[in-house]
Amino acid sequence: MTEARVGSSLDQLQHRIGYRFADPEALQRALVHTSYVNEVAEPKPESNERLEFLGDAVLELVVAERLFVDRPELAEGDLTTMRAALVRLETLGRVGLGLGLGDHLFLGRGEESTGGRARSTVVGRALEALIGAVYFDGGLTAARDVALRLIEPEIERVATAVALKDDKSRLQEAAQGELTLTPTYRTVAAVGPDHAKEFTVEVSLGDTVVGRGAGRTKQLAAQEAARDALSRWPPPELRRP
């Protein structure tokens, strides 16, 4: 790509994200995939992997802050589920593809020939790097503005999806996403005559009981146990130091 075409491409991208870089090289570095670095001659440019690391952390903070402020009705478990859904590569890839970010990437020939510009993982990581570049260039306020402008439609989509999910589904997503554990349910009591039994169910993560619920069916009791666990999420016994 010629220098003139690179400049024009960067101008278009800056217009789309609503931010102009004081240091355009920071933006260009955010677009350099590691496959491109491996195929060009010396001096090799730096890939976007370090900016990707920075952008990932910035997105976690910015999204958590927005959800905390705008969704006071949500419990911690729901906030955790929403944040995980918003910063996952699938979501970021969808945002990046809608932005046309793939068209601006510097890719190696192999990555190019296998459809890298349209691959959500490649574009999602590039979006993380882009947010990292904005933070590095303009600070947290600029990065927050750009990130929220791009991801705002996804916040509404994810909020709707979370509201429609039952408590067992939300607990499983939060547990697997944050603790890499899968909830297990155990019926610990069944009281009353056959036509009016009340079941008590405990839900555990590993060896730790994190919730307890009761209901007229095992399914309802399990939902209550999951809701109980989400009300105190993350479990104090399993919180990371």
C-alpha cells in the first residue's frame, strides 16, 4: 500500500470513529497484524498485540463503568454477565466488521487469502488494539468516548438478551466466564405429600455451595438456587485475591 493510500485510509477510519490521532503512527500500529510483520523485510513494524493487551483492559473498565452507572437495577451477577458478553471477541468482531475495520488492516498474504479481513477474531482483536491506541494517544476520556460510541448498540442488545435468560443460564455464563467452573445442582430435601412436595436444591461451584432454593418442582427450586447465587455474585469464597 502506498503512503498516500495509507494516509487516505487512516483519514477515513479516524472520521468513522470520531477521533483524530495526534500521533497517526499509533493508529497505524493498531492495524498491523502479526502475519504482516512475519512477511515484510527489515526493519519490521511492531504488531498490534501490545496495543490489543492495553485495549482489552481499557474496554473492561469502560464497559464496567457504563453498566454500573446506567443499570442500577442489575445485580452483580447480571453486570458480570453483560460485561463478559460485551467484551468477548465475537461481539467486538461484529462491531469492528460493521465499522469496516477489516478493510484497513495490514495482513500477511496467507491471512489475506484465507479471509482474515472478514474473520471476527482478527477484527475483534484489531478493535481492542484500536481502543488501546486511542487510550495511548489521548487518554482515558478519549478512549471512553470512542469505545462507548462504537459499542452502545451492543449494550442494548445484550441487556435485552440478559433480561430474557433464566437464572440458571445467567449463572452458568457468569461462572464459566469468570471462574471457569460449571454449576452443579443437587436436591437436598423433598418435604410434604406427593401432591404438594416442596423441593430444596443447592447449587455448587466445585466443592463450594453458592446458592440454595426451594420450590414445588426441582426445576423451580434450581432456578431459585441460581437466583440466590447470583444475588451474592461473585461468591465470597471463590473471589480472586
